[in-house]
Amino acid sequence: MKEKLYTIPVNDAVSADDECPICNAKRALERDAIDYAIGPGASYMESDIREQTDRTGFCAHHFQMMHDYGNSLGNALILSSHIRKASAGLKKEMSGYRRASGGLFSKSEASNVEAYINDLEQKCFVCDYYRETYKRYIATFFYLYDNDETFRDKIKNGKGFCLPHMGELLKAAPDHLKKDRLDDFEKTLFEVQSRAFDRIQEDIDWFVEKFKYENKDKDWKQSKDAIPRSIQKLVGGYPADGVYKRQ
């Protein structure tokens, strides 16, 4: 199947020899979003972008990434206007404070101030920026699986997925694949995951065995990075990644 522009990122992620191609694609999207928010292009200086960052702010994870990214002035400018916006909203809600309803033994609804804080905590400019693209990546993944035999072979011969993304793919598959292809995908996924977990188990077990005196001079085989790969397989992400810095 001839590669199209929108299939390239998904194909690249599947070809990356990673423990989870969905983690790989998501990391690239997240970094692109951080670059866009506070990188050399200075999108935060554009009025429409600043309006969005003022309104939504960032989740704790992405505030940490922005802090580590290295643009102190950009962070300060974003924080200055976002705090001003958040402060105004908070003061408004506090001035009309309505205590939460309910009591000790009944279901309680949040006060208006709690509701305002909860709503703000659920918003993030970076999460919003890549969320829709990520959804398209998942749709493209299944489009390629359905139509591209080479892509299916890459999945069948690959290292599988982390558990969270395995669950996500299983949930999404019926929305994208018809009966026969869906049956094939589920069968393939289970076979690949079973093989992947056997491999990870072997690697982490050998990592442990290498600490025994009689094995100290034996080859590490594929186990040197078994700890971060095992963690990724179980919960996703890249525990061994360093801080993402401004280039």
C-alpha cells in the first residue's frame, strides 16, 4: 500500500522497534505540543493562543514538562496571564460562595468554588492540542491494519503494546474493523502480547540472575534495559526518558 502523508507518523511508530508503538506515537505528539506551546516559534505570543492558555492552563504533568523545557521567559509570560485569569475566576466564585449540599450520610454536591477548581484542574492546553490528532492516529492505525498487509505483518512480528494501550485498542477495534478483520486483529493481538510478555519475563529474570556470582561474567543478553521496558509494558510511557529540553 502506497504511504500517504497522514499514515507516515503511525507507520514510523510501528517501525520504531519499540515496546509499544502507541506510546511512541503519543510521546512524539506530546513533544510536538510542548514545542508548539512554548518552543522557538513562540506561539504563546499569538493573541488567540494566549487566550486559550489563559483560559485552560496546563495539567500538572505538562506544567512540569514546560518548566523542564527551558524557556523561562515564555513560562513566566504564560503563568502571569493565566494566574490573572484563574485568580479573577476564583475571586468571583468565592464572592458568591455556595456551600456544598448534603451531609455526612448523604451524597454531597460540590460547592461552586470546588466546582470551579475541579473544572480548571481538568483543562490543559497541551492535552487538548494533541488529543484530536491522537484520535486520528488510532483511526489510522486500524485503517492501515485493515488495508495494508505489510502493516499487519509489522504488528504480527512486532514487540506488542503496553497494557493500557492494548486495552485501548481492544475497546476501539469494533468501531473500525468488520467481523473477519476484527477476529483476525484480536487473535493477532493476543498472540503478540503473549509472546511479548514471555520475552519481557525472560529478560527481567535474566537481569536478576546476572547479580548472582556464578553469572557475573556471562552475557547480559537483552536484559540491560529490562527494568524500564518492563515498566513500560505494564503501565506505558518511558520511565528511562530524560527531561525534554528546548532544542
